[in-house]
Amino acid sequence: MLRLSKKLLFAIEAVVDIAYHAGAGPVRSTDISRRQGIPRRYLEQVLQQLVHHEILAGQRGPKGGYRLARERRRIAVGEIIRIVRKLEGTADPTSEPDGSELGVKVLRPIWHEMQQQMMERFDNMTIEELCDKAREKGIVSEARQITDFTI
């Protein structure tokens, strides 16, 4: 079942934050936590899963942080949703064999169809699109605020 959990929302926000605010170096989880209001301990757990599934790449050390593992136009929101759903491990009640005839034969098929349509949309929605929307909404990228003094 597709439902918007805090963990799912945090994961998508974190990936978009990294893509949108990335400069020359990786984005620190403390910065993501500050900008998005996500508790850092909670955030680190999600970020590690995204590294494990090659959405993000992590860099350790004092100048460490996270960056996208691929171009943002090659990361679909649907990928992130599937990773987090697997991490959450919540069962889809519509896939249970028990239930009323009306539920099993009428309502569940409609629900499955709607979920498939929604996931198709998320599979076609890239992190780059979400960054473009952020720019359109006038959200300032911290990476773009850093002035380059190179001559």
C-alpha cells in the first residue's frame, strides 16, 4: 500500500536537498537536518539506506557528507519510494487473501490500479524535476549563495 510516512517524506526531502544544495563538496547531514527539520538520528538511518541502494554516495571524515550517486535526472522518486517501503516493512492490507467478496473483487482491484498509476507517475518524476520546482518557487540554494572568488 502506498502511504506517505514520515520516513518516506524525509527520504525524498533529503535526496532533493542534497541535489539542490550540493556545491563542490558533499552535503553534511547536519545541514540537511537544519534545513528540513528532520531529526539527525532519524535522518542518518534513511541516508545510509539510500547509500546502500546507490541513490546516494557517502563520504566519511571532517569534510564528509552525502552526494548523489548518479545524475539527478537519472534518479526517479519511485526508486526512493520502493527503498523506503522495503525498509519500513509494512504489509499491504489489500494483498491479504482474506476479506469480504466486495472488498476482494471490487475495492482492492480499484486500489491496486490507483497505486499502479501513482507509482508510474513517481517512476517518471525525477529529482531534477523537483529541483526545478524548488527553483521556480524561489527557494534559494545554499550552494549558490557561496560566492566564488576565483579569478
